[in-house]
Amino acid sequence: MTASRTASRTLDALLAEAEQRIARHSPPDAFEAMKAGALLIDVRPADARERDGIVPGSLHIPRTVLEWRLAPDGAWRSPHVGDLDAQVILICDHGYSTILAAATVADLGYERAGDVIGGFEAWRDAGLPTKAAPLPRVDARQLSGMAGPD
């Protein structure tokens, strides 16, 4: 039995489609949204956070486990993520991987999913608050992406 193959699309086409389904925020707009209660989720790997710093108050959920931590009906859902009407804004290094990730978050039911244009680099360059990453929490029982906000 052979699975039928769907026509492939270019990355540019995938990004353009995803951008139409999410809210893209400038760093200052994302900061204002955070102050108004939006949840900023940092999807960068731990080494990038340690190297470059973090946004205070952001929630770290690595991209590799994002869908599991946000799935409304999932057994591995983070207890720090709000319900489906929460405004969820993702931030990565440069603002590209979060386009597709935020579209997936929208597919999970978060109608107010978005990302930060330019990512952490643009956030920092805009002079918005950053700080050194906290020391890693050493608890072998805690799953990645389940800790509270930084």
C-alpha cells in the first residue's frame, strides 16, 4: 500500500499562509501586550537563553515540546498556560520559527496567537527589558517547559 503524496509547497508559501493566521507584533507592541496580561512564551533552546538572556516574566517552553505544553486537552499541558482565550505571543531568536509555531498554536484553539517580529534580537535592540537567564532548575523529575515564568 502506497500513501498518496501531496504537492509540496515552498517554505515562503508556508510562512505566508501562517502569517495570515496569526498576529505579528513589533517588540514594543508585544511588550505592551505583556503589560496588559498577554503570555510571552520563549521557545528558544536553553543555550540561546543562557547566551543572550531572557525577557523577564516570559514562560520558557522549548519549541520541541510547545504543542504538548499548550494542548488544551493534553496530559502534558503546562499548568502556567491560560485557557484558549488567552493572548499567547511566542518569541524566538530572530522571529522566523515562531511564525509557523504560532500558526500551530492557533490550530490548537488559541485564537489570539502571535509572535514577535524580529524575535529576541529585535526585542533587545529596541531597548526593552532583558535579564540574564536564571540558573537551570535542577530537578530531574520536572519536564522541559513545565516551570513557571522567569
